[in-house]
Amino acid sequence: MKKGMNTNGSSTLIMTLILLCLMPALATAQVRLSGKVQKKEEALAWANVMLATPQGQLVTGAVTKADGSFELNAGKGQYRLTISFLGYANWQKEIYLEQDTAIGVVSLRPTPEALTAVTVVSPKKLIEYRPDRLVLNVENSVVATGGNAIQAISAAPGIVVQQNAISMLGKGAARVMVDGRIVELAGEDLVRFLESIPAGDIQRIEVMANPPAQYEAGGDGGLINIVLKKGLNNAWKNATTLAYDQNSYAGWSLSNTFLYNKNKWRVSLSGSGKLGDRKVMQGLTTSYASGPWLLDYTGRQKENNLSGRMTLDYELTRHTSIGVHYLVNTTDPDSRDRVRNQVFNTNGGLDSFLLNTGYRNVHTGSQTFNGHLVSKLDSAGRKLSVDVDYFRYNSLLDNNFAAATFTPNGQFLRTDQSARNVSNQHIDNGSVRVDMEHPLPFMVLGYGAKWSTTRSEGDIRYFNTITGTPVLDPKRSDEFVYRENNQAIYVNGSKAINKKWTLQAGLRLENTQTTGRSKTLEQTTRNNYLKLFPTVYVGYEPGNDHSFVLNYGRRINRPGFTLLNPFRSYINSTSYSEGNPFLQPAFSDNFELTHVYKGALRTNLFFNITTGGFGPVFTSNPQTNTLVISRQNYFKEYYYGIGESYSMSITPWWQSQSTVYLLGSKNRFADQINAIPLSGLQLYLSTNNTISFSSATKFQVDYMYSSPVKRGLYSVGYMSGLNIGLKQNLLGNKLTASLLVNDVFNTAWLKDYTSTVNGIKQVYKENNSSRFFRLSLVYQFGNNKINVKQRNFGNEEDRKRAN
């Protein structure tokens, strides 16, 4: 049993700081920004006018009056002013407010309607680079049409989804948010949840490598925020999507989204379902001293799921709104499995082979609830946000399998194992969060507090069925209960020092208490810790063409709930996976320098230090020829790299975004790992190209390449992928037909994933239907009147973590 430190004093400190953090502050003086918007020398009413920080955070906004005029009130400082209207190119300007300012008349220019050969469809870029995040506008992505959230995330440059993990290039495992709220899942469970969200419901995906202090410190790979679509004021819209997927097997999906906004009400309803299968293939070569074992796994996995989403928001007054969000989904990824394990001798001859067949019955479901209140307290710009969140997740796995040994010519020898492995997991998470935005004369201040609690219960029951009658084996069964409580406060301030320099700094304090208990092993593990997480951003703009941002942030990567369960989960007759209740969180210090030239060329240098790093360790036992997958804190890593991203319009009808990174690392292992750390350089490049043949026809070609790399305990083979998509609008843009061929050459899958531990080399590969074809139809109808007064929910944020 591991004892944690006494935290009575720290808990008292936390509560005191929370109370201080929530004390009301004095209102401060504001300055006025005014102007007039016109088109072709005529006043333009109902145009969007938005004032944001240099980092892109919305401060205030309004719409122009009938005569085209507008007025905004904000604190002194540096801002980004954006004016937009449907059918016209966005007007944007960096502005420094010291006193009441009138910018005069702004003339918007219409977007080109007809060119000689082609038509420009949309002024919004597919990929945008902002000082603190990368934005993928999913609405403009041809390849995401008809897909799901996990496929949309995969389309973002630098995001890698493999082995049921979502990671950020040059960072590590990433946490995922939906509308600013953390999803309390990780690994395969997170992937299944995201697969239930249609891409048609997503407006954009934000990738934050080094998030500010108001965001949770969990996840060494930063945060990925999925922003769902919200309707326009005084309008309603309905979109129905039907998609057909074909890999080795077929799949159908149907989704519908309804958006309604009228007066004080904002309503969003959506539902989706999918039926189909996909082919899953894995391979593992283990080089034992007695001869190599070659394992090949082939499975047919169902992709059946149902999901629904409801959002209701109501404006109580001009300054206060309340709302509720509810998401629910259920997934049944059952599979039929066949594992063939060939056993060779030292001379390369086949001695025998093991055949493992089985059926896995899997069911998962989740419910997510959020209630929130947002209130603008005064004309000084103070804003209060309150969020109450609840998340529940359930999973059931019923795995029936049998293993038998055969001679090289296929003659049956014996039955080695016949079993039924049943496991359940229930996760409940609740949290309360309070945020305050507080403009001051010398800075824009934000502060807040959050309390969250999580309970995870899991059990594994192993039945021996070799006699035909199931017999419970208590030595291979277990119940595990995990509790985690977290209290956090933060303060964040941003200031425009002058017209060239900006500063943003934040500090987050998190206090965590965990308890894990294995009932079968009668083992209890406790861990309490109080940690600080600072963030600093320094911006410098010497002129209109150049901008620099230097930032630093510290983050924590907490082990997932299932990784802490000490008991064994049998994969097949010769391999099992086990958790480690003594896993400790890993910490990372992230340094970045970014330079942007003319808003198009982005250079990024980074250096990350990870201490106490943990991960899976593949260990083979040469005496029993058994594969064990364990989790350990075993490394310290220095990770560094330089990247270039370029966004350009090659022609008025050809838009291109390209990225290239050169990465490197150096590792040190703990003494208990009998392996040699690997290091080497990696080249990563991607390019996204959208060609508009006409106002109704788009063609998209995406390509990525990742070179072979040696990093830490593993080396990985190359990956590359070519995706081709075509989108055609019909019936006055009400109907959209899309074609997609994903991974044309079937090369975007994990290969040559190699490790050598205890002198035994293992090479793994995995291909879960990377290449597929999709045909989708989207039909939209409704009142498309656009009144662009958009209500901002301030710092919408997260619930607890899910790792």
C-alpha cells in the first residue's frame, strides 16, 4: 500500500484561494470604438463586427445598424477587429485602443462571382493558423463529408490516430474536448465515442499545442477542441446525410441535424446511426531463442452505433443566458476473431501452429450533460460563466475464445485453452466550474475555479470452459474501484504593452487525490499531489508582415483508469495485458517559438521535456513463450523539432496548405527496463489542396508522409496516405453529392512497430481498413436568412479528464 502525503493544509489553501478567486472585482473604464460599413458606397446593415484579442479570443461584438454604423466598448489594449458579411470578403485590422476611436468608413468587397475558368466558392480557408492554435474548418473539407469526428480529426495536419490513440505530432497523447468540455474517455473508448459524432455536425476543429491556463493541464499532447455547429439568428436549417462506405465490407450511415434560432431561443437537435463492418488485421513477429513465432490476427468488426445530441439556450435578459447540452450514444463493435500463431524452430522450419478463434460481444454507451449560465455583469466587460457537468460511461466485453494446437500439415493435436472472459466498466464524473472575465485598465484578466470527482468501477471474470461447463477461475478474476477528486483554480492575464508587444501569462493550481483498490488482491493504492502549471506567451509584431510568439507551458499526463487496474486481461491463449496501480503522472515542459510571415508562412520551433514518462512495454517470457503487455514509468525524453507551414492561393481557384516537420528525440530509461533507448530524426510532411472548378464543384487532394523513425523504446516504419475527394452541389446548393477514396495506395497504416526488451525482438503491424471508398449525399433546406449577431459563451470549458 502506497501512502500519500497529508493534504489537509493544502485543501484549506485551495478553498481559501477559490473564495478569493470568486470575489467580485471593481468595474473599470472603457473606451469606445465606432465606424461605418458600406458596400459599393451604400450603407450595409446587419454586418458582423467582432473585436478579439491578438490570440483570437472574442472580447465583444455587434451588428451594424440600418445606416451601417456600429459602436463597441472595450478596455484599453491591442485587438483584432474583423468585419464580415455573407458574400463579401472579410475585412480585418490590428488596432490599439487608448482612447475613443473612430475608424471611419469600411468598404467591403464582394467575393468574386465569376472568373474566366472557375469560380471561387468560399473565402474561408480549409486550415487557419492562429497564434495559439491551428483551426481546421471541417465545413470546407471535402474528404470529411459523410464521415465522423475521428476521421475529421485525422484530417488535421500533425494529428495522428493509430493504435486507438490520438496524438499530436511533436507532443504526445492529446486530450479531446467537445464545445470546450473535456471528454472523460481515453484510448479505444474515446475513439468509439468520436466515431459516433457525424462530421456533418462539426463546424471546426481547434488544435492547441500549448493551451492557456484556463484550460485543464491534463494531456502532454495539448488539446483538440471539436466545435459543433450552431444555427444563425432568425433562421432555421435542417440537414440530412446518407453515406455508404466500402472497405472489405460495406457500411451505411444516416444522420440528421436541425438548427433553430428565433428571438431568445437557440435550439439544436441531431441524431445519427450506422450499420456496417470493417476488416481488422494485426500481425506480430516475436523472435524467441527457440525460434520465431508469427502471429496473424484477422477480425470482422461491427461499426453499429446510435447517437443523439440536444442543445437548448435561452436569453433570460440582454446580458444573461442559460442553456443545457445533452449528448448520448451507444456502440456495439462486436467482432469475430481468428488468430493464427505459427511456431518455427531455430532452423526456420514450422514446428506447429496455434489457432485461436472467438467472438467478442462489445457494448458501450455514454451520456454527457451540461448546464450553463453566462452573464455580462456590467458595461465594463466583466463576464461570469458557470458550468455544471455530468458524464457517465458504461462498457461491457464478453469474449469467448478457444485455442488449439495443430501440426504443420493441419492435423489436430490438442485443445490448449477454452475460456470466456467477461469485463464491465462504469465511469461517473461530475464537475462544477466558475469563470470570470475581467477587463482592467492595464490588462484583461481571467480567473476561475473548478471542482470535479470521478469514480470508475471495473470487474473481470474469467470462466474456464474447456469441459463445456463454465467454471469461474478466481485467480484470473478481479474487481477494481478507482476514485479521483480534483480541485483547481487559475488566473490568466493578457496585456498589449504597446503596438508591437503583447504579453499573456497564467498560473493554474491543481490538487488531486486518488484511491485505487483491487478487491481480489486486497490491495489499495493512494496518491495525493498538489501541482502548479504556469503558461507564458510573449508576442512581437515589428510590422504588418511579421509576427512572433514565444510561449512556455507545463502539463501533466495522468494514467487512464484502466491502466491502473493491476489485474490481467487475456487477449488470447499466449498473451495478456495488465495494468499497474503504482503508475505515476508524467510531466512535460513545452517551449515554442512561432514566426508568421504575411499570414501565410508559419515557422515553428519547439523543445519538450517529459519526466516520469509512462507507456506500454511488450515483454516476452522465453520459458513460457508468453507475451505480456504492461505499463510502466520508464523514461525521460527530450523531444525537439522545426516545422514550416505555408498557406497560399496558387490561383484564385486553387487553395493549398502544406506542412513539413523535422523531428528528433533523446531518451533515458529507468533501470528496470532491459532495453537500449533509440533515437533518430523523423521527416513529416502533408499537403491539402482544394480546387474549385465552379461555384458548385470542388476537388480535394490530401497527401501525408511520415518517414521511419527510432524513438525511445520503439522504432516505426514509414506511413503515407493519399486521399482524393470530389464534391458537387446540386438543386441550388440544397443537395451535395460527395465521393471519397481514402488512402488510395493502402499505405497509411502502422507497420514495423519494433521493440527489443530482454533481448527478444518484436515487430508489430496493424491495418484497420485504412483504404475505403465513400459515397455521401447531404440534403439541406430551411430559412437561410443570416443575421450574424452571435452570442459568445466566453470561456466554455471542460469537465474533468478522462485518462
